[in-house]
Amino acid sequence: MSNAFDLLALSPVVPVVVVDRVDQAVPVARALAAGGVPVVELTLRTPVALDAIRAIAAEVPEVVVGAGTITTPDAAKRALDAGARFLVSPGYTPALLAAMEETGLPFLPGTATVSEAIAVMEAGHRAMKFFPAEASGGAAYLSALPTVIPDAVFCPTGGVSAANAPTYLRLPNVVCVGGSWLTPKDALATGDWDRVTALAAEASRLR
């Protein structure tokens, strides 16, 4: 995987995963892969997130593990050092964009407006995250963008679900969506990996 477009092509849904314990990381990655989803975005929202990324990178190499919720230049570097293979940010600043570029990893900078998308494109990047998707206008908003920024492509995340994902995926400027519904918190807490695999299998057929 050499660029953001390779990342976007891995799966119609990029699972956005929050783990509270390191021992959840490897089983959830394996469960997603068993359902046909070979990618996982581990959000840096918990103290164990970087260790979880290390565990998946070491023990489940067939799954492309990335780090989400990159909000500082230091977080980008720490994610790289932990073994992340891509980065995702909820928004961006010039400094954050530069730090993600410096890692050499594929990344999706977060945007929510036309102006932000244009600024990211001026910096040389066509692929980006649209966040928070539903709160920022959803599929209706994205459907208006190809007429003004036809070269931009998006991974909408935030409020995306199994119910509305197909609407997003039908848009010409949407390559995949990000969602947390594949890894429900209660399934991770109880180790219900069969449920995760079943949800992943459903998601993998959405394209």
C-alpha cells in the first residue's frame, strides 16, 4: 500500500475501532479479516491504543492497521513508531499536514467544508476524510461537491451506519466510508468475535 488511494480501495468500509484493553486488539483484527475486511483504524482515544497498534502490526500482518484521531504532529510520529501503516485525522492544520507527510505513510486529512478540501488539494492531496459526515451535511452535501471540486475523493466518517453507508457509497466522490458499527463496544467487551466477523462480512459486500 503506497498511497491513500490504495488505502481507500482495501474495503468499502474502514472499521473505526476503540479498544479499552490491549488484549482486544489482535482478536478484533482477526475477526474483521475473517469477515473480509483487511483494514482497521485504531483511534488514539485510549491509553492502550498505541500498544494495540503494535500488537496488530506484530501478530496480524495481513491486516493493514492504521491510527486514527491524529490531532498533533507528535501523535503522527508515535503512530509511525508503533507500526501504523496509515494515518487518519479528524481535521487538519498546516503543521499537522506536514507531520503526516513526514511519516511517509498514506494518510487521510479530515475536512468538513469546501474551503478545507481545496486547501488540502492545494497541499497536493486529493483523498481525504469527510468528518463529521452526518453533522456536516451528509451524503446530500457530498453530492454537490463534484461540480466544484471534481478531483477530490472522500471517506465519510461520523454518523455513518449500515443503514446509510450504501447512500454514501453510491456517490462518485466517495470511495469508502468509515464506521464503528462493525465493532460494537459490547461485542469487544464480551469477546463476541463471531458477531464482529458477521458484521464485517455484511460490510464487505456493500461495494
